Amino acid sequence: MLTGGTVVLPTGEVPGGQVAVDGRRIAERAPEGADVLDVTGHWVVPGFVDLHNHGGGGAAFSGGAEAALTAVRTHREHGTTTLVASTVTDDLDVLARQAGILAELAEQGDIAGVHFEGPFISPCRKGAHSEALLRDPDPAEVRKLVDAARGHAKMVTLATELPGGLDSVRLLAEHGVIAAVGHTDASYEQTVAAIDAGATVATHLFNAMPPIGHRDPGPITALLEDGRVTVELINDGTHLHPAALQLAFHHAGAGRVAFITDAMDAAGSADGRYLLGPLEVEVQGGVARLVEGGSIAGSTLTLDRAFRRAVTVDGLPVADVVRALSANPARLLGMADRVGSLEPGKDADLVLLDADFALKGVMRRGEWVITPQLP
Ligand SMILES: [Zn+2]
């Protein structure tokens, strides 16, 4: 039983609130003889849900089961209690093999599923993806990857303007897999068509897509204005100017934003040389760039830092930040009955933050991942 903290519920902030935990779930009231932990002066918020994450702790989700578990553990220690593992562009057979390994981790409950970023993306907006391995989104090949994840494919990022793009979006929508518009060179009109075909997410809005022009409003305008789309934002201070973040938040509203990390291996680890899929990356001062060409290559962000920045630098209301970090991505994943808010019956996934929004504790499914050391 946690008492005394400010608990953030879907209905608002409750100062001096309580959260009762029974086994792995949040309960209406604490079981008889439960330990009581006084967390006065702290925020109690739902565990974070990351839709887009390539790795952390020096390990990548494309690097096999052991590496994937290292990445999961690293992000869990930073408050991410539900995580979708992202792959990067590679050979289809290599990706299918990685998906099989990740599907096993999803079956064990270690991750929430798989996100394929590439290879069906635009060479004009490839970012840190290997150009030689890019291909048009052939629905049969999209299907092959989805099948390789054995029911655990959650999202595929596509340049929907490429040949086969719209058919692939329809195929994904039919299979209950999120079609995400990203690494795209689409026009405004082409993006509207993709949304009408069933695309519901913008992969890291603003990054790896054409900017807004007043005669050529581009994909960003189409993705922001349509109520069916949730926009991913990487709030690390490097990927987006704070004003661009505000613009997205104001247009989409707090119900349609998901903060993601797009983290690579160096998240929760040191500067130095890493691999992102097959490409070499140099991390300096926490900023990851391709050795060749210098493109930004994912982030070293963790979601506790995204939270803190959103409140202390961007000035967003705590309740809105909680939606962008937990409730919205949980809903997108179809997991809102289990995670994403602190309500009885849901998994006891929660994060404890101090008055300065520094992380002080993490609980997942009723067990402390980071045990709070309170005075
Ligand atoms: Zn990514």
C-alpha cells in the first residue's frame, strides 16, 4: 500500500492518494496486513509504455535473446514497464529470424511485441537505415515478417507512397497490426490516402519526413490534423526543437501523442562506438550519429528523462505527460485493460518520482524493479 503521494489517475491528480497492490495487480483496497509505504512528497504515475525502442544497456533487440533481455532490463530500471521491441532494416530472412526470437520473449511476457522499422521505407528519408537493403512494401513480404512474429507483430513502419504501400497498409489493418507512416517522402495527399487506408501512427513525427511547407503541407500536416492518428515524438532535446513539440501537442492534443525513445544500444550506457543493425554509430555526449554521413541514429533516451523534460523544460501538465507516456500507447497496443493507468484490476506497474521528477522507484506487476530508498 502506497500512501501520501500525489497519485495521477485518468480523472486527475490526487494529492495524498493511495495505491493498493495485491499480488501482481492494483486492488480496490490493500490485503490484510499489507506493508504500508509512505511516499509523501512523491508522484505516483503509471509505468511507461514505449512503442518504439531498438535497445539499451549496450545491447540491441536485433542481437538475440540475451541482448534483448539486457535492453529490457535497462529500460525497465528507467520506468518502462511495457516495451515494444523495434528492429531496423536488414535482410528479410534476418528480420524473420529476429522476429522469431522476439516472439518467444513476447510469449514469456518480457516484451509487448515487435515493431518492424524498415525495410519498406523511402531511400530519400532513410535516416540510419542501410540503403542497399531497402525495398518497396510488397504485401507478400510484409505478410512474411508479420507471420514470423507469430501473432506478436504490433507495428510496421512504412513509406506508404511507395508501390504496394497502400495495399500493405490495408493488409496490416486487416491483421490488427498498426500501420505507421514513417521514413517517408509522401505528399500531404498521399499521406491522407494512407490514413484512409488504415494507417494510425506517425513514426517519430517530424523526423525522417519532409517538413511543412505552406504550399506543400506534407505528411506532418496530414498526420497532425487527423483524429485517427497518434503521433510519436522523441522528446530528448536533440530530435525536436521544443517549439515543434509544442506545435504537435497543441494540434494533436494530449490524447494523440505518444512519447517514444527510439533508443539504440547506448541508452543507459556510455558514449562510444555501437552498431545500429548493420551500420556503425558513434555516440558523443549522448547523441548517436552514423559514422558514415552523420545522420542521427536513434536516441540514447529513456522514458524517465522524457517525462522529466516534458514537465520541467516543455512545461506540459503532468496529467498530459502521463497520457503520452502510458495511457495513449497502451490503448494503441490494445492493452488498455491491463496497463497504462493506475486503476484496480490492472497490472501494478508504477513509477515513483520525487518533487523534481527524478525517478525514485519502479514497480512492475507488483514487484519492485527499483526499490525506493525513502528517508
Ligand atoms: Zn527507430
